[in-house]
Amino acid sequence: MFVKDGVIVNHDDWGLHRKGYLDQSRHKEKVQEAIKQQLGDLIVDESIILSDGKKALKIPMRSLEEFRFKYDFNKRQHTGQSNQKVKPGDVLGKDSAEKGPGSGSGAGEEPGIDIYEAEITYEDLAAILFEQLKLPNLDDKKRPLISHERPEFNDVRKKGLTANIDKKRTLLESIKRQARNLVKTDELKITPEDLRYKTWETRPSYETNAVILAMMDTSGSMGQFEKYIARTFFFWMVRFLRTKYGNVTIRFLSHHTEAKEVTEEEFFTKAESGGTRCSSVYQLALDIIEKEYPPQHYNIYPIHFTDGDNISSDSNRALALMTKLVEISRVVGYGEILRTHYSSTLMSTLKRITDPKLRLVTIKDRSEVYLALKKVFS
């Protein structure tokens, strides 16, 4: 530490004092990395879907160890230096063993890798999932209603956070002070009294209008797996929209051979039976749009999930109505929940629509719900 012209310069190494903070940051990054790797399985966990949002999840993670040299118990020949030119990132060698310690069948002699469980909350999981999702193709409309919180820096104060220092105003205050005191010097000195900090207020920012038409097949062909996957998709869709967009409208439609509008509770809990006629829900969606949501004022997003088991005589009508929906919508999502490798007749029919605004997804496994969310809302 030395003093020059009244300014104290300290060269102390603060690395040890920041050790706890750095370890905490590194641990948080590793937890988020583990969440992202397992996101497809985590969002379909029944304890999350059926809970009130207060339940914590546990995810397995490898132990976090500091980098260090390890003794090689295999006692192979090595050399500690090389005459080859290398640069950071070059791979010097790989372990020849195909399986890691503790893996494989039978009893082994090598120690395994420590695994522990980290707890995450519903809010943490949702934040990581929602950061990659957005309403696609949003267009500015008349009479905007959707709002989100936007910070505005609208004041300057003498106290505040270091990161919010207003450099320009701080320099001006220093110049004014030295001018008042008739100080003649080529050096500009900044005192604590000169510091100025920017402060902000959070205000709603209105963007545009959007309506989501959530359409779900509740016919007898929708088994437990199909209903669970569809409800899981819509569960995260609803929470994503209400988290990121303050005033988005969501309408819930269910159908078998006939379609009707239901409440949110009925949409996620009520089960019905009967045959399947998908054109009925497309017609209901078009009727609602015509009466209440003119396309010149609203961004429209119909999302339909079914098992694809539609009555064959309804295919042409469903195609015609879906074509109309695609024309007046920003994006239309159609998802099929299948347990076979063959697509349904309805999926094959809708593939005739070449407009990129129609996004077709197929879910055959629980983990593919995450991929469907990304494809529809991206």
C-alpha cells in the first residue's frame, strides 16, 4: 500500500477473502447446469405438477471438487514434460477405460464418484425454463394491454449502490466543487461528497395484445398417459405466460365430438369420453376470435393437443378450419401424443399446410414435453 497525491492505492490480495463468494457462485452455476441437463425430466415430475408450487425438488449432482493432481494407482509409465507445442484447451490424453469407476456389472475395486442431491424450488425451476421461452412473432396492435415491469432511471442521489454510480454527474460535481473553492490544479480529485448515484422506479410497460386459445382433446381415446402429457404442457404454458406477460388472455377449450369452453379448473381436472371430432374445437376457436378478438387488435395463438385419433370423415373439414386459423394467427401449435412410431391421419393431413406459422410437434416420451414447449414458444 502506498500514498500518492492524496490517493491511497492498495495492492493487497483479496482472493482469500472472496473465496466463499467464488465457491458459492461456482456451486450455483453447477446446480443450474445440472438443472438444464435434466430439465426435460424435471418439468414432468408429478410432485411439481400436482403441488401448490411450494414443494422442493431434489436433483442428483456429482460432487464438486477442487482441481488438484491425483496419484495414478495404475502405475503406468508417464513423463512430466513434452517438447511439443501445445496451447490451452488441447487434449493431452484420454482415459482408455470405457466405463468409469463404480459402473458396470459385478463387484469392483475402484472407488465410485460421489453423488449428492441438491434441492431446487419451483420458482428456480420455472425461471430456468422460462428464460428460453417467449411468445413468437408478437406484433404491435392497437389498444395494447399486455404489460411487463420495466425499470426507469429517473433520479440522482448522493447515496446508492456502487454499480449505479453516475460517472458524468460525479465528475461535474467534482468540477463544481473545485471551482467554488478556487482550486487551481490540473488534477481532478473526487471526494465522497462528489459521488452521485442513479436510482430507478419500476413501471409497467405496455406492449401489445395477445390471446391464447388452449384446446385439449378429452375424448375416450385419450388415456391416462395422453391426458397427463397434455395437462403438463398446458400447466407450464399457463405459468410461463402469466410469469412473463402481465395481462395475457387465456381461454380454455375442450372437445370430444363437440367442443365447449370450460374453466381453468375443469380444463385441468375434468375427464370425459366419447368419439373425436377435432374440427369442432377449431370451429369454436374461430367463432370466439370473430366475436371477441379481431386479428387487427390481437395476436392470436391457438394451441391444440390430442392423440390424433380423429374420425376419418372429419379430416377435410379439420384441414379447412385449421387453414383459416393459421391465416389469422401469429403461431398455431398442434401437438400429438403418440406411443407408436406412426403418425396419425390428422397429422398427415395437417402437414399439407406449408405455412411456417403452423408448428407441429409429436410427443412419445415424458421428456419431450420440454422440446415441445421450446418449439411452440420460440
